[in-house]
Amino acid sequence: MMTDSRFFRRENGTYDTVCLQIDGVQTHARATDTVAAALLAFGPAPTRTTGISQSPRTPFCMMGACFDCLVTIDGRPNQQACMITVQDGMCITHQAGFRPLEEPHDG
Amino acid sequence: MAKPDLIIIGAGPAGMAAAATAANGGLKVHLLDDQPAAGGQVYRNITRNQDRLTHLGPEYTKGIPLADALDHPNITHVAGAAVWRIDDTPTVWYSLHGKSHAIHADHVLIATGAQERPVPFAGWTLPGVMPAGAAQILMKSSDLLPKDAVLAGSGPLLYLIAVQMIEAGQPPVAMVETQTPQMMMRAVRHLPRALLDRQQIFKGLAMLRKIRAARIPRYTAAHSFKAQIQDDLLDFEFTSKGETHHLKCALVLSHQGIIPATHLTRSAGIPHKWHKAQQCWHPDHDTEGRTARPGLWVAGDSAGILGADAARAQGVITANAIICAVRGLRPSIASHVNAHAINHRNRAQAIRAFLDAAYAVPPEINTPPDDTILCRCEEITAGTIRQAIHDGATELRHLKTATRIGMGPCQGRQCDLSLTHMLAAQTQRPIATVGMPRARSPVRPVSLGEIAALEQTD
């Protein structure tokens, strides 16, 4: 199985980093990364499956125009990963299909 | 919050130039932008990168003075604000950190820029297939370079990204170009005008030289793209000059130019026009950016694709026209003040007609084969749309009702254009008479709780 990210991080000076949990795995990202960038840097695995055919997707347009990067962040589903900056302690999980309607949701 | 004279939506080249011009002219400006820092996509993350990422080239650093100029007492820059509605009066509604606000000004300038043209082909939804511009955003915003990537498609941005990857030491494994010799022949008649700005031609030729010097394998007149997963990698299939090729790669980065982001302008009721050469819709406007809706103005690529330099000039032109409107000055004064910016814009856009013809959209992108997904959200294929048209659908809204195309979270941003092309082709109508799908607010996702808790600010 492909385990390496499809992207290579250029090391160029020092950067502030934050700690994250991605699908239960502790990792870190640059403090200025979007969640989508952090996910792509972390690995090649699908970050969601679609609601219609359960097909795998990863972040696509990186500018808020496609919604393929929807993930669950700190328990809140349907978060647009490419429009949200990472924060220390953030817990990001793969989103399987549509957000369940019965899910308690405070937004 | 005091009522601003002008609300600008989008802090790209047009929005930033307009904000600085209006602020220097004494207007109180509210600049709303959905990114954490100013720059738009072309100068994305410029305030943090400054001139450190030399592989991005000198054009990128043109964003530095534009972003610096936003540090002005008359400018309130609201970063991370997602505008989801504009209505009459005009009032702008936006979401910021989970809370929505409404703000009113007599003038609103929409400078929301462009998005990449969706490029549907079999397998374009697979992990590892991305728009090339998305990979460039990752280079700018996170210092992430694509590994083992094939660049596929057409357009000046594709070459720029190839050069940036070469300069960064991670060259693309191949370039698969849809450009045909016929396209270049059709472009030749636009060359005399393009020569008005020789610098741009030289820059283009220099890019091609670098790609050649790096010995990147290039396939031209390519078509019939297909991506599949094979042994965890992508198998990218295409035909070039009568021969079918397969490339194994981690990433396929596709690109067919950019199109105006029109959800906001459409939902605000601004009439739009079809641009035949650029194969896209854009809001109708006069040379200063006025639209048919009182108080609503457009500038930059969201008004029609002209590129970053022209967008910056147009931002200045429109801001000066707005200053005249606010101060009750005759519009002719704006055209005098704008003489320099108009020159600059005209020079910057001199090459556009040449580029539009030379890197024309291949027809198969507009009307892809039956098994290709058009609507990524609802997973509707081209075949399903053809069947629905065959069954009697004659308008875009019929197709939406019959198939749910365009009704997912992206609100049609990835399928509107293909859908319009397919309906026009199959019903043998010009695309301008097919029209474009309605865009309705909220044009960005916003929770009901957020709308319910809304506080109006005047």
C-alpha cells in the first residue's frame, strides 16, 4: 500500500508547528497549514468517502470551490478542510458518506 | 461598526489595488476576504513568504507592495470572511469564525477572482488527480511540492507551474499537452496585438526553454484522458498523435485555464454574458466595472479573465470611478485620473486573445464521454445527463430536477459549465441561449443556527 504522501515538504527555515491527531495518529503540521494541506502532507489515504457510491476522495481544488475535502474536525462533520487553518490539538477524522442527520450538532 | 463607503469582496490583485486606491482617495473601505491573509490565489500567502520562495519566480513577488498597501487607516481588512449573500441596498452578508454579520455600504466591489476550469475525464475524482492550480496553492501556502506528477492539459499556468517545479528541484515526470498545431495557427492572427507587450511573449518563451532544457518528456495534441488506480499508483492513459500512452505516476495535475468565479455575481442578480473565446460566463459590466445593479461593481478575473496585471490595473480604474460616484463628481473625471491605469490594463491584456486561441479548450472537456462523472458531489455522469436530455429535458433546471446535478455542496461550481455545454450541444442551441444555472444565496455553506443568530450592523 502506498504510505508516503504525494507531496514533499520543502524544508526552508524554521516554522511554528502544531500537534494534530489524524484518524487517531499523532502528527504535526506547520501552524499556517490549512487542514487540507496537513492531510495531504500526512499521507495519501482518502480523507472521505462519498455518500452516493462510497468512492474515495482526497482534497481537490484547495480553494473552497469543490467540497471534496469535507472531514470531521473535533467531532464536527462536514468541515471544509481547505478553508480552515490547523490548530494545536485538533482532532481530524475521515468522513464516511453523508453527515448523519441524527448526529448532535451545535452549529 | 461605522458604515464604510465601500465594501470590497476579495483581497487578490484587483481587490487589493482597489482598496489602496479608494483608501488613498479618502474612502472608508471594508475589505472582506475568505483567506487568512491577503493575496488572493495568485499571490497566496505572500505576506508570510515575502521573497523567500525564489522558485515561484519574480511575478509572485509583485504581490508584496499590493499587500503592504493594505496597511492604511482607511482600510479594515477582515480575513477569513466568507461572503454568502449580497442583496439590494446593497447589504453584504458574511460568515466569520462561525458567526454571521450583515454590513451595508452604498458601493460594493466584487473582486472574487477565478476558479480553475473543471476538467472532467474518466477518473478525475480519484485520489491523486487534482487541478494543477491546487498543487500550486500547496507550493505557496505550505511549501509542499508535488512528487512524481504528470502535468496534463493546456494554458500558460501549466507551463508556469512546470517551471516552478523544475526550479524547486521536483520537476514533473511528463507534460501531456492538449494543444494542437491548429490551435496555434488560429492564434497567429492575434500575434500583432500581443506584440504590444513583448515582455510577456519573452517570458513565455523563456518558460518553454526551461522546460526543454530540463528534458521533461512532452506529449502534444493529447486527448482521451483516463486515470485508473493500479498498484496504488495512478495509471494515466491518453492518446497523442494516434498512439495510446500509459504513464505511472502519483499525481495527475490537470489544467485548462481559469474561469470567473460567478456564484456571488449571479446570486446578486447581475446579468452575465457568454465569452466565446474564453468559453465561460462573466458578469456584464462597463469599462469602469459598473454593473446593471446599482452600487454593485466588478473588477479583476471575476469580471472576465485578464490575468493578475490587468486585474490590478482594473482595480485602480474601478476604485477611481467609485470615488467619483461617492463624491458626486462627473464620471469623466475618473477617466482622466485613470489614463495611466487604462494604458497599463490595455497593455497587460494585449496578449489575452492570443493566449485564448493558442490554449483553447478541447471540445472533449466540454462534452465528455458517457462514463465520465460531471457532478463530483452527486456523482452524476455525462451519460445520465444525455439520457435526461433524450427523455425531454430542455432547460438546465429540468436537468437539475431530473438528476440532482449541481445540487450538492459545491453548488455547481464543478459541473455548471459542462452541463451548459452538454445541453447546448445536444439540443443544438448556442450556449448563450441555454443560459446559466441560477445561483442562490447562501452561496457558501452557513448553518441555520448561524443565520438565526445573525446581528445586523449598519
